[in-house]
Amino acid sequence: MAKKNNKTEDQFAQVEGALTKTEQFFEDNQKKIARVFSIVIGVVALFLGYQNFYLEPLEKEAQTEMFNAEINFAKDSFNLALNGDDQYLGFIDIADDYSNTKAGKLANYYAGLSYLYIGEFEDAIDYLEDFKSDDIVLSSLAIGCIGDAYLELDDQDKAMNYYKKAANNHNNEFTTPRFLMKQATVHELQGNYEEALDIYNVINEDYRQSREGQNVAKYIERAKNR
């Protein structure tokens, strides 16, 4: 019993010793610790101030500018959508002036599409490559549109590469069959009908409910006959 009591006393002594060392550490470094806490609090305050008093108002400004540019885009007024007018900015300036906002980042996507539609394919690639998003559909569409631009520039290998990236970016019933179909199209342009047929069969088996899947039978027959 005495040994057990001694062991318990030793354990308490060790704990007390550790507490004493910790207390001594805080006493010896009180000023440093206070300084660190002050810095952390200051950083948090700056971050909250940046979010609430700078970024949020900037986001609202960008969304206001984007609204008019998107209207022009919807009306196929792509040059006006890109460059704006005397009252509102276009996608180019929105992407540049509001690059830290969600609207500014989205402007890169719209600018890339606008350039694609007016046949400025290299500019389309530049803006679409600058577009980054966690949205699985938009990110896949942007990658695939880069493929479209390269196909228009007659670079079929790069187009195929981007179509593969777009199809594999996130497996879903909308973008995956869309860009599988574009891969098959490139294969047919290159005379690779067996490779095209393989892709058509994948669409038919795995994405039958998609728009591409509902129309793929005629492409399967065409590839077989080639």
C-alpha cells in the first residue's frame, strides 16, 4: 500500500511540476504571447474588414456591370458584350477590374465564349484558360470550348485533348456525353471510324437518356457503314 501511495504521490508531483513549468513559461513569455495574440486578432480583423467593407461592395458593383453585359451576350451582341458602352463595362474590363470577385471570374468565361462566337479563337482560348470555377458544369464547358477553339484553328490533336479533359472533368449526363460526341467527331474527321464507333457505343450504353444518347443510333450506323 505504501508503494502505491508513493507512486500516486510521484505522479501528482510530476503533474504539478509540469503545471509549474507551463506557468513559468507563460510568465517568462507573457509579452511575446500577448504580441502573437494581438497579431492574430489584427489579421482576423483585417480579413473581416476586407470581406465586409471591400469585397462585398465590389462584388455588387461587378454584378451590376455583368447584368448589362449578359443582356448583350444573350442578344448575340458579342462585341458590345465584350467592350461595353458609355454606361456599362464589357466582359473584358469586368474581368480585369473585378478579378477578385465571382462576377469578375465569370466574365472570363463569357469573354471566351464571345470571342469564340466572333471567330477570335486565340483570344477565346486565353480567356477560357483564365476561367477557374468549382462549378462542375461551367468548368467542363469552359474546357470543352477551348477544344472548340482549337478545332476551328485546325489543331485537331489539341482539340481532342481538351475534349477528353472536358468529358473526364466530372462525369455527368450533360457535359460528359456532349464532349464524348465531340471526340467521336474528331475521330471521324481523321478517318478513325472504329474509334468513333467505340465512343458512340459508350454513349449509347452509359448515357442513353442524354440528348446525345437519344440521337446516337444514326451515328452508330454511319460509323459502321464507313
